[in-house]
Amino acid sequence: RLRGTHRFAAAATPLPAPAFAVPLLRCVAAGGPWSFRWARRLVSRGLVQVDGRRADDEQEFITNENRIVIFQRTTGGLVQERALPPRQEWYLKLYKPRGVICTHRKENNSDRPIVSQLYPV
């Protein structure tokens, strides 16, 4: 028999997100020329659909199986439907030699190489 408060720990922990899922707000912001603030506006105004239904929760987890559609006005005043492409992620395993700086920004007075110079083109 368990003693103490650890027997209640399972009820207090949130459910894990599905594999390779990201919040809707991040998907919308990364899928177009929008900032996070503008993406939040699109979701709150009801201009974002997930699998044919209106998205209400900006923190809803989205996978590549979900279809995201954004409705936006054109310069002529027409409403245009724009489907976001599926996310593509890739990982790069990189051996960083000694002396290489772990940044993507080159400092003005440094002659040392940076990691982004080691990436394949």
C-alpha cells in the first residue's frame, strides 16, 4: 500500500501531448507571415479552422494529420481561404569542434568561427 502524497501525483499531472504536436498558435504563426500577436487575433476572431471546425483554443495541440485553414481578406475585400502546409521538421546532428562559438551571430571583434558556418549548404 502506498503512503504519503505520491499516490495523488497521477491525478495532478496533465496529460502528455501527442507525439510531434505543437500548439495551434505556433502553427499559425510559423505557417504564414504573421507574428504570434497577429496569429492570436486570427484565432480569437474565428478566422482559423482545424479539420473543418472553428478553432476556439489557441493552445490546442496540432499534428500533421490536422488540416488548418485561415480565412483572410484580400485588398479587394474578398475573403480568401488559405490552407497551411504540413510542418516539416528535421534534426541535424553536428560535431562542434573546440574553438567554435555556439551562436548564429558573428561578433564584430571575434575571429573565431560560429556553428552556422559548419552547416551543410
